[in-house]
Amino acid sequence: GTPVDVFRPVRRADVRVLVGVIEYHYFAGYSGGFKALIPGVCTEATIQANHRRMTEAGAIAGNLDGNPVRDDIEEAGALVGADFILNVVLDEHKRIVRAVAGHPVLAHRAGCAALDAFGRVTVDRPADVVVIGAGGSPKDLNLYQAQKALDNGRHIVRPGGVLLLVAECPEGLGHHTFEEWMRDPGGLDAILDRIRREFVIGGHKAAAVALAMKQAAVYLVSSLPQELARSLHFVPFSDLGGAVVAALGAVGPDPFVAILPEGGSVLPSVAA
């Protein structure tokens, strides 16, 4: 189980009010709610126990029901207790478009529904190629930050398709541990096995990238040195046109292509 070790002043407080922003979270479903407590003010042991479940079924963006990470967060949060939450939903310009307050689960669910009203998009069938814009600076300052957009795109790509991520990454990879994990000589399976054994900040992003790469080829248009990108299992390109031509050639005739200009801000899905 997950040890519930909370920062002592928070645990001893007479009143606990949780404040946060509701966004899509790539394995907890959404940010906000009890997430301000778990992992917000918890020990490393609690964070590791909760977050290592990120590779389990149901631990995906936009999912609350049957999400093992979110279930764990809310079970632990109920043990600690919170009197009230105030969460906001932002638009693409970071302006508040909705605020919810009250019960830490019920109010949070209302906020998630408000985000879904404009943040979810659907496609009729899985795409052969998904072109993903990370959203520009600061969302693509480094590969560590751009991972969120890549993860959103993988929800609509067919197995064996192509995810084409456009992210400048002028600051490089962004995290030493992320780079070290991505270079694991055991490859993608070794990265995923490693995160199941022990959650490590930075390594968790490598595991998320590995999940995408297990599903589809990942092309990367960036300013990163091509040999560096290739060593991290990406198919590197210096220009978008060349990447698109290569992607279309890889998937065969009459491809279905989806384009996500703001890949980090929307959650696409395949219509049921």
C-alpha cells in the first residue's frame, strides 16, 4: 500500500483548504483536488508509492474512474482530510474561465467537467500520423516540458503509426535524470521495468515517453543535435516538411492525419 506521510504542520492544522489549477495530468487524470495533499505535501516515500502506479491500466489523462493513481490519491486524501477546495480552470492564455469550490471530490469533479467542455476533442478513428505542436515557449523550452504534448497525442495514434512532435527545445533535454533513463542500455522495456520498481523524478517522464514509443514511432522536429535525439530513441528531423514527408511515406497510402497545434492544452480521444 501507499504510506500516508504528510508534512506535520498540514497534518496538525485545524482547517485544511486546498488551492490549485485543474489541468489534464498524464497519469493522475487531472491535476487539482486532493492532489494538493497527495503528493503536494507528502514525503518522497508517499510520492514514489503513488506515482509508480503510472504504468497501470487506467492511469491516463482525462480518466478518473478506475484510475489507480487518482484512486490512491483520493483514498489517502480522505485519510488526511480537507475542509474545502478552491480550484480554477484556465484557457490557453492562462485566464481563469471557471472556478469551483467546496467538497474536495465533488467540486473537483465539477471543475474537471468544465475543463472537458472545451479541452476535449474527438476523432472518428485512430490516426496514422499525429502531428503535435508542443505549444511554443515556454512549453517547448526543453524536451522534458514537451513530453506532455507527446503524451496527449498518443491517445489517438494507431499502433505502429507515427507521432510527430514539433518542439524547439532550445534548452536541450531539461533534466539530467530524464536523459540518464532515456539512455538505459536495456531500451524501452528496461525504462518501464525501472519505473515499476522505483519512482524517480525525471525517470517518470522517460517512462511516459517510452510508453508512447512502444505504441508508435516518434519523430522529433527540434533544434537538438540529431545524434543526441537518435540516442534517445527518437527519429530526428531539422525541418517539419521533411518529417511530414517521411511520416507519410512510413504509413502507406491514404493516411489519416490528425494535427494538434496546441498539443499540451487539449486532450484528444477516438470516438466510441
